[in-house]
Amino acid sequence: NMSGMRGLTNFIKEIKDCPDKQTERERVKLELAKFQQVFHKAGSGMGSYQRKKYVCKILYIFMLGYRVDIGRKEAVQLCGAKKFSEKQVGYLAVGVLLHEGHELITSLIDTLQRDLESTNYEVQSLAVTAIANIGGRRLAQQFGESIINIMMSQNSTTQLKKKSSICLLRILRQHPDVVKPEFMMLKIQQLLGMYHLGMLTSVSSLLLGLVKVAEDTTQYEQFIPRVLEILDQMILSYVSSSKMAHYEYFGVPNPWLQINLLRFLSHFPIPSDEMQKDRWLNIVKHLLFEKRIATPDESSRYITAKNAVLIEVFDLVTKMNSEAELKQTMFLLSEFMGANSNSLILLATEKLHAILRACPDMVPFAAPHYKKILSVVGVYNKTLDVKIIEILFWLCASDNTNEIVQSLLGLLGRGNLETTPIICERLLILAERGMEANAQWYAEIVIRVMSISGQFVPDSTVQVFIQTVLGDPYIQPFAAKLLTQFGGDQSSTPSDSFALATAFILRHCTELIQDGQGTSPSEQYNTLTKDFLSLSTVAQCEIVETLKVFAQKYSDLSAAIHAFFEKNSVNLNGTSTFMSGKTIDLAKSDSVPVEMNSPVLQPRAPSGPPPPATSPFDLPDTPEFRTLLFATQGILVQDEHLQIGIIRECSNAQVKMSLYYGNLGSTVLSDIDVSVNNPDMNALVFDADQPPETLQAQQQVPQTVTANCVKEFAGAAQFNLSYSLPSGERVTLNSYLPAVATSFTSGYVVSSQDFLAAWGQINGQPLEAQAMW
């Protein structure tokens, strides 16, 4: 009560009357200087009234946001006062001004102990509240048992029991090892039997906290009948004149208690007892299908409270094998995602994401609502957008796959740099999944992704695409035509990935589309040469190789092609073999061009372990491994269930490899075992994070592996992985880590003259040798 402290009342009025922030700062600075002088002069001889008044002012200044370095000692002294009003101010101040590691906590402990043992429940309440507000292991260990005793005592008032249960919840969240739940089980059961909703809300919060930290939740199943009984009285048998009615919130019976109890039930399966099961099902169905009061404002407090309860009901619905309830859940979630409230959109998206991750069987029920889900992208933040994209990705297991993919392609065209890489990755995965069923659809999706956001398409994907198209005569004309048409769009600049794919495929398939509308040789030529100088050296090299072929096949283009070569100073002796990862700069490098024969492209080999080499550590002679050696990212190993992507960073004597274990299916992969066979333990040192032991459906988990080179070595380390399917079948995958001797070297730029001078000094063995790989 501030009516007796005129100085405090006047000070607050003066602060409120300040015309600007600067004036307020000056007034606060003046007051703090006065406090400093008074505390230094008076010391322990200060009167209790003045100490209380000054501490209240300091507390007010602190709550305004100003830094306060005085008054804490005086607040601790007030806690030990005999007058309740002084003690109340003291405990209020220490709860705000002190933290768990403050040096004055030691001075406060004796006072807290005395007040906890007091027969005055109001004094006990002040001490319990202060312990909860300050927190920390020291106070938890010192007074945890005393607070449990207060909560269990028959002499404690309802108000004191409420505060004790909330204090125990704070201790439990910070230091769960301090609270021993086995001593509180009977008392919690008794407290849940009370009809005081404030008490029930506090105890249910404590009960929920205990369940969340428990390793074995079976000991808490004894509370399920009482929890169901309370929910029944609040939801099914609610009467506005009953004992349960004094905690209504805008017509909703105590939504906080409902939420606590529903969250508690979500940790357990549906009860086996028929009576409890019927009550459980009736509560869920009533909340799910309950008609709402019509309100003009959908953001009203009534609607907010009802929606908060419904969000928790959805977790219980996933335990039911009922089509009507599952459909209603997905309908309501989609309605929430189309609401005007950002907070409701966030909650609904988080809940839908969690439900579909845990229960893939619910995908068919969510699929019809994909348009509303799609409309939420960009409403909140990047984290939410990522989850929505994952949801749409999961929904592609339904009949709406093509429509969802087209919608994702539309999102890709918006140019949102935060979500574009994720959308690209998901679309490419979907395209590869559908490749066997419809190769033409696969080709269209990859081409469209490359044409819109090709900078996010990895080289390994481009190589697989080229191999697939050139290995399938059925889709070659379609792919070549689509590349020519998309590449001819003057409103876009081609990416390297798009240019590389266009160069390779038109080189081999140009004659298949030369007579088509919009795909004549001259239009193909325009596509190839568009924005040539903006492309990378690798892409330029492949385009030059294709133009050489065009000059031989189409005499009417020969002059234009030679003029193009001259204009861009193209070195016709240099070539590039992108598909084996080797590159030559045709125009910009001072190094001497090296002749290479481009390998004949073959259809993609079936996935599986690489072919055996002469030695277990010999470098495997496979296109996939060569690609990994020269790319910064790609696929290390993959089968129908599991994909391991890799991002590689080389820095002098260290290669850092980020492995991404991705579960491609809808079942759990367990007992994952990973090992690496080192070709030379004295030369190559590996350091790795722990790999995942289990992968949930559609889950991706990263692992960092670092290879350090101590001295020269030969070969490559074997990567071995095995995992178990739900059927018990054991699957083994093998590959090689792309960390070979050359990965630990760096280039050195020299002029052609210096290079030839050094080369001329090499003459015969042992400086000169030749090996084939």
C-alpha cells in the first residue's frame, strides 16, 4: 500500500510528468545520487520506514529499465524485518533484483529458513515466492525438501499449497534431480481431488512438469482416472452454477487447466479400461466437434481460448484410429492456418508438422488442404516457411503430388533466397523418386528447377540428369526441346547447371528436334550462346564443344560459330570434361592447355556399392567417386531407404566433410552403425561427431567428419554403414570418403614461360613417371 509513502507517490508522479526521456533520465540520476549519499551516511542506523521507501523507489527505477547498483543490501535487511509490510517489500525487491549467483544470497538464507518455519502462512508464502523467483541450485538443495513438506502439510492453506507447487515446478525445470517425486505421489493425488480450480491448475502444472522429465512415465498412469474425471466435469458435465464455474474465461471453463490436463494425457496411450476409454473418447470428440458461439471478431478472447484447447486435443486424436476424427483434425488445422492471427498460424503449423512427422499415416487426411497450407508461406518467418515446405514435401506421397510440385515450382519463382535452396532440394528429391515411373516428368521438373534457380542445383544432380536423359531415347527429344525453349527466354539469365545440361544434351540430341517449331538449329545456337561470358569456365568449355559439333553438322551456322569463337577469344585446343570433374580454362588462364578425350556418356549405373578394387583402399574407378573428388557437394551413398549427402571443404592439410543422413522412407531406421577403414593410420587422422543411432521417417541428421593429413599416403578411406529395417532385415552400404592425397594440396599459379622452364628440367626417372587411373 503506497498511500502511507508520500515521497514514493510524489516521485512516481514526477517521473510520469517528465516531458521527454532526457528529463526522466536526469530526474532518475538525481534520485540515485541521493540514495547513494543516504545509504553511505546512515548505514545500518537507517529507519525501517525510510529503508522501505527507498527500496520501493529503487525497485520502481529498476522496472523502468535503468541500471541500479544500490539498494540490494537494504532489500535483504527488509526481509528480516518484523513488520509484514516491510518484509513484503523486501521479498518483492530481492525476487526482482537478486539472481541465483548473487553474493547476498548467503545473507538471505537464514531469513528464508526462519520464514519457511513460521506459523504465519502469509510469511511462508513470501519466502516460497522469493525462492521461486530467484531460483538456482543452492536454494533448491537448501529448501527443496521444506517446500515439499509445506505442500504436503495439512496445516497449509490452499494459497500456500498453490505457491509451493509452482515453486517446486520452477525447481523441477531448473534442477530436476533435486525433486523426488516418489514422496509426493499420494499428496498430488489428494490435491487433485480438491474442487478449487486455482489449486488444480497449479498442481496440474507440477504434475505435467514431473511427467516431462520422467524417464519412466508408467508411475504416473495412476493419475489418469482423476484427470479424466476433472475434464469430464469441465467439458461434458459442466454447469455454470457448479463449483467448477468460478474460473470461466469468456465462457470457456478454465482453459489453462484444460490445456494442462490434455497435455498430460498426450503422454499416455488410450486407457485399456472400458469406462476410462469411453470417457477419454467422449472428451476428445466433444472438444473436436463442439459448435462454437458465433462472434464477429475471430480474434476474440473466446475464440482464442477455444483454439488454445483445440491445439492440444489434436495430439490425442493421433492416438485414435477413427477416420472422422482424423479428417476433422486436418480440417481444423487447415482452417487455423488460413486465419488472420499470426500466432494461430504459427501454432497450427508447428502442430501439423509435429503430427505428420510422428504419424505419416495421417498424410492422406492432410493432403486435400494443401492449398491453404501453401498460402501460409512467407507469412511469418523463415523457420515457419521451412516447416511448411517440409509438410508439402510429405504430402507429395498422396495423389496430389503433381499439383503440389507445380505449387512448389511457383514458390521457387518468387525469388525468396531464404527458402529457395530448400525448395530446390525437395523438388529434386521428388523428381528423382518419380524417375522410374515417369522419366519425362522427372526431366521436366529438373529442367524447370535449373532454369529458375540453377545456382542451387549441385553438380552431381546435373550429371545424373545428363546420364539419365542420354541413356533413355524416349525422353531425349522432350528434354532437348524443353531446354531450348527455356534457354531461349530472354527475360532470364541461364545458370551454370542449366547451361551445362543444355550443352551436353543438345550436343547429342540436336538432330532429334532440328525440325520442330521453336527448336531449329539457329534457335538452339541462340540458346547455347546466350549470356556466354557470364557463365563459369566449365560451362563455357562444354558450350564450345557443342558448338564445334554444330559447326560440323550445320553448314549454315558454321560462319556464325567461327565469328562467335573469334569474338570471345575461344582457344579451340582446350576442352573440358565436366562429367569426370576435370576443367580447363579456355580463354583466361596462362597455363598450357592439356588435351583430354571426353568420355562417352553412358546411362546411369544402378545404385549400390562401388566395384571391388585390387586393394581395399585403391581409388575406385567409378564416375560417382570422381565426381565427389571434384565437387563441393554431392551424394556419398544411397539406397531406397537412406541417402547420405556430403558437403566437402578443403583447406591445406585438412578436409572437413559434413555428412547428412536422410531417411527417404516412412519407416524408422534403427541400430545405425558407421565405421571408417583408414588406408594409413600414421598419415591420415580422422575426427568425427557421433553418427545418429536412429532416423525417424523423413528425418535428416548431420555429422561432421574431419580428415587431417600428417604425411603422404595412397588410396582412400572406406566408409561402411549398416542399419536395421522395422522387419529386422540388416542393410549394409559401402563407399569411399572423397579425401585423397590431392585433396590436401593447393594450386600454385605460374605463367606459361615459368612452367615450361621448370618442365624442361625434369628428365627421366625418378622425377618423371607415368601412371594411369
